[in-house]
Amino acid sequence: MKYPVRPDALPLVAAAAMLLLTAGCGRDDVKVYHVATNDTAVATPPAASPMAMPATMPGGLAMPDTGTHPKLKYTLPDGWKEKTATQMRVASFEISENGKMADVSVIPLGGMAGGDLANVNRWRGQVSLQPLPEDELAKLAEKAEAAGQPVDLYDIAGTSPGSGDDERILGAILHSDDAVWFFKMAGASALVETNKAAFIAFLKSVQFEKLAPPSTMDMSQLPPSHPAIGGAGDQVPAVDATDKPAWTVPADWQEGQIAQFLVAKFIIKGEGDAAAAVNVSQLADDGGGLLPNVNRWHQQLGSAAITEEDLAKLPVIDAAGVKATLVDISGTDPRSGKPARLVGVVLPLAGQTWFYKLMGDPAVVAQQKDALVKFVQSAKYSDVH
């Protein structure tokens, strides 16, 4: 059985995302068997209703929107009972067996969502464990799969801070283009252990349905870091699927889920859990300018911005009869804290600008750089004669 859910999370800076997790989340407190289903590591005052979010967020932050993320589909494991989703949860389940209970939640948050280390340590605090240093995090991560992408799975066993009962948390973190998805099972230790295989199967069954492209793109919906394009409220035609360029896709590239503002997406898997993704997008005119867009990519990897003088020194490639700028940036993925590399191509063509971005594990990106260039050069555009 598949149950569609329509989730979204507003793109937030890391601190705001953590505030969302650490304030007003008592709505999910379970009152029996000491199951820590709240999404915060610190005590919070009881809410007026166990399932209600506060009317206003800390510091006047806006409540998460719920309209533009892809639909979530999954296979419901036997014995799991679906519960009503909340304003932060896009899916919620309970498991009950022999008087024991466990809770399963799916929560997307925008931006960096605080970073994986902070979130794992938050879960550890919920079962009375001390925080981990950063160099210990990778040792605890088990490899799993969600929505066709590799995820880190954490199995955290401890005790209830209130009762001392044995409790366990299974948590998986999935980084997508516009959000970080948290999949979490928490409850009686033995029950969580017996449902671990079901939880892993649930993760693997998750799919993100493609969104129908809008007739126009509202530039106010662009990420905050995106360069301005024209005046406020400008509308840029979206690229219909039938208008995508005809290109030659490398055999080891797997088509991925298209998020808002993307024309195409491909996933490339390397050795172990190493992976990279290719995103293709298109904007009208100069897309806000070459330098601001290149520096936006630098910002994504925590790299220092470049100048116009630096920009002039970047290499170019021939594609579709014009010169395209080739960008190669090394840095750190702020979502995971791991080393990352980005190779991008900016192609101005017929009153539009095409952006091709290969980003991910440095080794995979190095292996795929030439393939990206050939992919860009293979493209045939229907509106170019």
C-alpha cells in the first residue's frame, strides 16, 4: 500500500532549522512507556495540545510551508499504524506490541538543518548518552538507502532520562537539494530492535514523486543565496519536459528526482557510499549574472568568493556553438561536513542561461568531470537553429 503525503520545508539557515527542532516540539510527547517521540533533546514546557505547534515560532520565524516539495510515497510495513501528520512531520506512525510502543516520524527541514553531528547528538541526548566528537560520527554510521540515495543510519541505544527504561533510536538522514530529511524510530529498545529490518525496508521503499512543472517560475521562490533576476516579481517561463535538450546521457548516470527549478537530475554512485549528482537548470537572460552564480557555487562549498579578474581566468569549453564557462571548486559540503567538489558549466544560449552542476564526493566528481563536459557538448536545443 502506498500513501502519498505532500511535504515541504522552508529553506532556513542552520540556526533557524535547529530552533525549529528545539522549540515547540512537545506536541509529539507520548505519555506511556516513556517513549521519547519529541524532536528535541532538551525539556520543553507542555503544549496546549500534544499534536499542536505553537502559533508563532521563536524569534518570529515563519512556520514551515507545505506546498512545493514532491509527494512522499512508501510501503507501509506490517504492524505499523499510520497517525495524523503534524505541521513538522510529513509522515507519522506508531508500533505497539506486548504492551511496548515505538514511534516513527519523517521530518524535512530546509538548509543545513544544523548539521549531522548536532542532530545525532540531539538523538543521543534523548536516550541519556553524552555527545560524540566529530571524528567519532562516521564510525557509528551504518549504510542504508532511501529514495534511491545512500543515507547514514544511526542505531542509538540508551535509557529514558525520566524512568531509566531501556530505549533505542534508529535515525537516518537524507540530504536532498532543497531539504534534509530525518527518518526516526524511537521507543522501547526491544521493540525498536525487532523492527529494525522493517525500518530499513521502509527507507528503501520511499519515493519522491515528480512535481508537475509550473507554467511560470516565481523568482521570489528562489533560494535566498540565488542572485537577483530582474525586478521583484519577475516571472521566467519554466522548461517543459518536452523542451529539454536532446543529450547523450552516460551509462552510469541514473535519472533522479526533479526538484523545483531543475530541468533534469542524475545520480552517480561510486565505490562504497560515495556518490555525486548532476543538476541541470535554466533561467532567462543571464540568470542574474555569471559572477554571482559562480560565487553562489563557491558559497555552497564554503569556498571564498572570486573576483571579476579571477572569473576572466576560468577556462571555457565549446558547446552548442558558443563559449561556456567551466568552474571547478573544492571545499566542504555544509550539509554533511564532508569534503566535496563541484564542477559546473554555465552556458549562455539564445537569451537563456543553462547551468550544469556536478557535485559530490571528490573522487566521483574527478572521475566524472570529462563525462560532464561531453554531456554538455552533446546537448541539442530545440529553440536553437
